[in-house]
Amino acid sequence: MQCSPGICPRPSAGGLVAVAGVQQVAVLGSTGSIGVSTLDVIARHPQQFRAWALAANRSVDTPAAQCREFQPRYAVMMDPDAADTLRAVLAGECDTEVLAGPEGLQQVASHAEVDAVMAAIVGAAGLPSTLAAAEAGKRLLLANKESLVMAGHLLMAAARKAGAVILPIDSEHNAIFQCLPAAQSGAPGLEGVSKILLTASGGPFRSWSADAIAAATPAQACAHPNWSMGRKISVDSATLMNKGLELIEACWLFDVAPSRVEIVVHPESIVHSLVQYVDGSVLAQLGNPDMRTPIAYGLGWPQRIDAGVAPLDLVALSRLHFEAPDETRFPCLRLAREAAAAGGTAMAVCNAANEIAVEAFLAGGIGFAAIPRVIEATLSAVPSVEPTSLGVVEAADRDARDVAAWHVARSGGRPNPGGEK
Ligand code: NAD
Ligand code: MG
């Protein structure tokens, strides 16, 4: 896997960067789990942040309520009919201008008035707007890990070229960002680092037998023991594909080879990840499992701001556990590793096949055990090529979706394109 140098500058020795005035934030995916948590943190700091734009897919009630509360300059609905409905609902109530479709998303992600973009759309649908924010040199709060998995090389290169600051919002990567040393360039460096330890909760099926896992229902897969998240990432956590995607994400963000990232199962989700140094020191970031902590870190960085998160009570917790992941019961982790090792568009193929398989599983079309089978068959069928442009990545994504849908149908199910809220 070819990795690009990380590009997130650190505060200079001369002191913290002063943020002048109110920061205008575009919250892409505002109705989702991360989007709602982001708005919660923004609402706690009206003197520092404004939700300047909101964007969601097609259901209108939550965006309408968010527009009434936050009065953004723009709201974007991916679905044009939903945009018409939102426009009608908001008429006379607020001055928010409603835009539609991918063009609207691109427009707000790269708008000159925007300081920071929270990329919290789920799945490959988030890639174009995330890339647009990087190309426009924005402070990019990156929750949409799928963009890095699909097009890490392009995204990191775009950010570097435009001077965009990427702040990882995924809790593990945010923890690693906090524990890495600052290099002379100001970017998080690897000086003295021997290994990155990426923690995984193990998901709801951590202690289940392979047979029980195979019979798991969507409701069981979405019942994460520690985190409240959207349905797609919840299933990814249950298959451990989430950790596979995060392995790839870490390689791009921090410029490390997959062999330097070790996955450790930690069921309590209190230690969000660790960095091991050559002298035997291990630095970790701990906290209650609440995404408002990494979101507040990303919004406020390099300052620390209140996130509304309860302080950690170590005595009440009393014990923390760690174990090795089981790649036999959870083959998705192995598949992601293999895609990372193959490099090129294999990671985009892996991501697309996973999205199709998870959608089909959530729609009741295939069983839980079919998810890795669909991904493995798709990875074998779609050749990996150099991801030289967004067009090449998107073509690989389309091919993989077609092949995966065929395998879903063969498994007796129907794919469920666009099943997101
Ligand atoms: P979610 O399903 O709760 O929300 C997804 C958001 O994206 C919604 O606002 C939805 O309207 C919007 N959306 C969906 N499809 C869209 C499309 N085609 N075009 C435009 N908007 C669309 O998801 P989530 O749990 O908030 O996760 C969002 C992203 O953050 C994912 O990439 C996920 O991997 C990542 N992430 C989430 C968590 C978490 O705790 N939820 C943690 C780490 C990383
Ligand atoms: Mg995570």
C-alpha cells in the first residue's frame, strides 16, 4: 500500500493558533449520529462556531427542525424532491436557502465562507464532497472513513496541495492523533514510534459462536454494546469490517504500513487507541465512549473545548480488558487486510462490496455470514488497478457494486440500493 505523509499541522512552539471570530461549519450528514453530535457541540459554543450549512439525504423532518434551530445559510438535500419539500416547509420560517443533489453538496463543501467541513455522510456517497473540501483547503473533520479507504492517495494529495488540515474524527484515529509526536514540519510524526495499537470493541458478537453469528439478525447486529451509531457502521462493527476500514484509514492518515498497525480487542471502549514507542512507552487516549469528545477536539483544535461528555470514572470502571481479534469468526478483518496489501483500487472494491452486502443484510435479503462471502467473491472478480483519478476509483466502485449485487442475488437476496435514510 502506498501511503502519503500525514498533513495535519500541530500547534507551533510559539503558541496556539488564535481563531478569529465565529467559525462557519458545514455539517454534511447532519441528521446522522455524527451530524447530530456535531450540532450538539456547536450549540454549546455559539461564540465560536456556527452551523453555516447542513446536508442530508432525503428525509425532511429532521433537517427542517435543524434549520429552525440553527438557521443555517444553506441546507442541502441529496434528493431533489426532498429539497422541494424542505423549501416549502421552511418558507416564511427561516432564510435558509435549500440546495439539491451532489452539486449542492460540492458547493457548500468548498464555499469561500466555510472554515470547517464535518464530513459525516455515510459510505462512498461522502467521497466527492469530502474531496471537494480537501481541494478547497478547508479544515476537514473527517468522520467519513470510506473516503480514505476508497481514495486515500487522492484525498491526502489534494489536502496536501491545498493546505487542508485533516482532523480525524473516528475515535481511534483521533486518539492516535493525540498520542503521536509532532514532527518538525508540524504534522503528526512517527519519530520514535514503533507501532500503532488500534482498539476494537469486538462488537455485539464478540463472544458468540460462529453458528450464532451466522444466524444474527439486523436488530442484533445494530445493538452495539458501547456506541450509538448509524446502522451501516453498526453492522461494520459487528462484522469487524469497521476495524479493517480503520486499519486502512490509519495507514493513510499517519503514513504507516499495515504491518505497523496492530488491532487489539478492548470490550469496554474506554482506551480509544494507543501509540507504542521504541523505548517501551505506550501513550493512550482514554475517555467515555461518546463521539462528542473527538468532534469537540476536531472543532476546537488546537484548543480544548467542552464537549458535554461526562468525566471518566476509573474507579467505577475498575477493570479494562484486552484480547486478540479472531479472524476466523470475523473474516472481514482479514479481507480488509488483504485489500490493503493488494493496494490500488482493491480497497475501493472491498468498500463497495461491503456497502452492498450490508445494505442487503439490513434489508433482510442475505444472512450475516453472507456478508464476507459477497466481499471475498467481489474482491476475487474485480481486478485492482492504480487509482490515478477519481474517475478510476468511481469505475472500480461501480464494477464492484455490480459484481456484489450479483453475488447477493445468488445468495437468495436482493440488493437495496439507496436504502439510507
Ligand atoms: P448515519 O447513518 O447515522 O448518518 C448518515 C448521514 O449521511 C445522514 O445524515 C444521512 O442523511 C446522510 N446520507 C446518507 N446517504 C447520503 C447520500 N447519498 N448523500 C448525502 N447524504 C447522505 O451514519 P453515522 O453513524 O453518523 O456515520 C457517518 C460517517 O461517520 C460514516 O462514514 C461512519 O463510518 C463514520 N463514523 C461514525 C461513527 C459513529 O459513532 N456514528 C464513528 C466513527 C466514524
Ligand atoms: Mg472508530
